Amino acid sequence: MESIRPDTTDPIPLRPAPNQFGTIMLRFVGLLAVAIAILAFVYSR
């Protein structure tokens, strides 16, 4: 089987993008949830 054309570099950088974006979104949502929890805890005291 022929390998995918190595000359065309356009599709290759697009592949890791969604994974990195998902990781960044997970970290952002996690940090946001922690910040909201801390603020809610401090505010409720």
C-alpha cells in the first residue's frame, strides 16, 4: 500500500489540533470549576 503523500504537509498539522484544543478546554473548564467552587465556598461563609 502506498503511504500518504509526505509532500503535502497541510493535513498533518490539522490532526493534533483538535486533541490539543480538547486538552486545553478540559484544563480551562477544570480550573474554572475549581475557581467557582472556591469563590462559592468563600462567599457562603
